[in-house]
Amino acid sequence: MAEKPLNSKDRMRPEPENPCGLALLFGRVIGSLSFMEPDSGSPPTSSPSQPVAGYIMEVHGPVVEIECERLPPIHWCLRTCFDHECYTFEVHQHLDAHHLRAITLHSTAGLRRGMPVQDGGGFLRVPTSRECLGRLVNVFGEPLDGKEPIATTEYRNIVQEPPPLSEMVGSKEILRTGLKVIDLLCPFVKGGKTGLFGGAGVGKTVLMMEFMHAVAAIHHGVSVFAGVGERIREGHELWHSMQEAGVMEQTLMVFGQMNESPGVRFRVGLTALSYAEYLRDTLQKEVLFLMDNLFRFVQAGSEVSGLLGRMPAMVGYQPTLLTEVAELEDRIVSTQRG
């Protein structure tokens, strides 16, 4: 039987080695892949020696188009390494039976067409342990405070389903903040959600610092702060202010600053929320979750949506706006465990 001729896409791919145990299909080596979710206690692993899952066909800013013999699930992680740099991609769109679009969670400098992509080993997971309190980390749970990485054997997916209605607990109890003007005129309900609206420089971040201090001093709880699109200067000042106030040991800060790619800014809120769920469910803590700010989360989603080729909806926002906000806010609830 005559061998099938290679098309233009196949000609540009580098010919990989033929290790034992791989099948030769359509004139090139394809790894025998099965996309199965690993145990939550195992760290995400990827190395250049793993079977090739596909090849990069196009690079559009933070969005890459990849050709795969078998498509991984949505939100699955893929990785590639080049010149001592590793890049992580999160699958967001299936184009057809062999092509997908993924967002890059790093800078795309150095990526080029034809680069091989390996299976990332599962969904994006972050390390969780009691040692996460008092730390400043990024979207991957890697330290930004100059300290050692979080030592743990437990990892948690950042994409989770919200708790079932049978586990959710409604509350009529007021969350005392220690600020009399808030407790009297605008009391917060435990387990609820509250938005702070205001222009630049009016004191929103200062007010959130007071809330974090009150949770630690009055309720003996912990706070998780998600800095979505934060200015680098503001994030640096907030971190030092929390240390000077003596409440950093009861706080976890997760930053995806405005210099990061839209993929990072789009996912850092889910990373922080996963840590908050761990503190609530596993450590049985009273948790105050703060996000500064939700608008920049929406902006990052709009950037990603446009590069994925989706048609804008009302007022120019992404058509998946309501779904993306709901996936975040539906997980911010009180349960029977905390």
C-alpha cells in the first residue's frame, strides 16, 4: 500500500524520535494518549520526554491553535518547553475533531508554529496546605514573596463545580466588621456577597484592609485576597501594609497583576477561590474572600473571548459573560462544613 502523502502542515512539523511503545500514524509518531484526571493528591507533571499530544499551528497573542490526534477535555492543561522555559496552555475551545484553541498562562515570547506540545497531566491544580496562610502566590500557587514553595502533597483543581443546594447553608447572622458606620447603615450578612463600588482613590482597598483586620481580630478567621489585574505598585503596598498591621499570618494573597497575560488575569480569581474553599472545607475556618476587582476579571474574559473568535454580545462584552461570572460567584457560599 502506498504511503499517504504529507500535506503542508505535516511538512513543517519536526520529525520526533520513534521511542518504543508509540504507534506510527499518518507518517508521524503520535503518543498513545488517554486523557484521564489524575488523583487530586498528585502534583501536575509534564516533561519533554512525555508523548507528543499535538503541534502548535497558529499563535494569536495569548491564544494558540493546536492540532491533536485526540482532543483533550475543555480546561485540560497542555505544556511545551523551549530554551529552558515552560509554557502552560488551558484548552478552551474545540474547533473540529483534531484542532483546538487554548489560552496561554505565560508570555508567548518564543512560541512558534510547529512546536510539539505535551499532555499537562490534568486540569490546572494548585498546592494546598496549612502553610498557605501568610503567603503571597501567583495563579499556579508559586511563591511571589521570595520564600520557599508551599510544601504539600495535596493539590486542588481550580475549576470546580459549586456545592449542591443540599449542602448550602443560608444565614441571617450579621458579620460584625468593627466599623460602626458599616454595621449600622450597610450590615454584611455572613455567607453573602457584597460589592463595593467607587472611583479611583476613594478608599476601596483601605476599606478591604479593615475588613481583613476585623475578621482576624474579632472572628478569629482568615482572609483570602484575589488581586485580579492589580497595579504592581498597589499590590506591593498592600502586601507591606498587611505585614505592618500584623494580619498577614491570617491572610493568603493571590496576585495576577496587570502586566500578566489575560489568561492569568482570567484564572487568578479561581485560584484564590480554590484556596478559600480549602480553608473552609478542610481546615474548617471562617473565611472572608475578597476580590479586587471583578471588573478586571470581566475585562480579561473579554480579551480572551475576542481572541478565541467569539462574536461580542451586548455593549461589546463577551457572549459568555453571565456564565463566567456565575462560575465564579456560585462557588462563594457557606456550606455545612464552614
